[in-house]
Amino acid sequence: MSEENSDNTPAPGADAGATAQPAEPPITVNGQYIKDLSFEAPTAPGIFGLMQEQEPKINVNIDVNAQPLQEGVFEVVLHVKADCRVGETLAFIVELAYGGLFTLKVPPEHLQPILLIECPRLLFPYVRYIISDATRDGGFPPLLLGTVDFVAMYQNQLQQQQADEKAGEGNPPAPPQTH
């Protein structure tokens, strides 16, 4: 017996959605990779004794760059540079450029926030792991990166662009940089 009403429309609960295509996800991670990784401990092994006497100071800088590769496909790269100093002596420096290829199916007005907030959020756990392993494998305690507020980073970039545009009022505004 068929599940149809007298007007030939499928009955509620019938398999009407079986032929509908599933919606494509707005973000697809096509791949992730280390573009560049460098670890240096120029003052080892002497620095290990110095670290027992003084507390080290760690400085971490994180930057995000994004660029289109082809229609709807983008490369997003997280750049992390961290250095550890004991007094004036450099204990170690670690630099990582970690990239991801993303296919995005979002409206153009959402493209920049997705590239500079959501894509880095997806990459960051891997960056944290790689940095931790590199410092540990270099003979130091693992450097555990804290949470990064990519929303605040994005908002700061927008504010900087707006300030730059106001400073150059006589000039035509530059297009927003995906950086």
C-alpha cells in the first residue's frame, strides 16, 4: 500500500526528503601542513643551569595570513614565534608556520571573518601540539600556548584598518587585506 493522500502528495512522514541533496558544509578542511618549523637553543647546554637560578621569560607572537588559491579555496597560515630568555640570555626560539587549505561556501561578507577567526580556530590545536613537542624535544619544559582570542585579533585588525583609512582621508580607501 502506498503512502499517498488522495491528491497524490506524499503523506507526512513519508520519505519525501530522500531525494533532497544534503547541504554542503560552509567550511571544509582540505588539508593541514607544516610550512616551516624552526627550533634553536643557541646557549644550550649552559642555559639549563641558568634556568635553575632565574625564572625564564617567554614572549609569544601569533599572526594569521590568508590568501585565495582558486575559486572558493583558501590557504590560511598561522605564524607563531616564541622566544624564551633567562635574563638577557636567549634560551630558545621556536618558529612555526602552520597552514591549512579550506574550501569556503559562505556569502562574501562573511569570508574575511571566517578566514581570520574560524579557520585559525580549527588549526590552533595542532599548532599548540607542535610547539609543545618542539620545545620538549629541544630539552626544555613543553611550551603550552594559552587560548588565543581570534575574534579580538580580527577586531583589532579592523580598527587598525579604519584608523589607517581616516589618516589617509584624501586618498581612496585601500581594499581590506586578508592577513
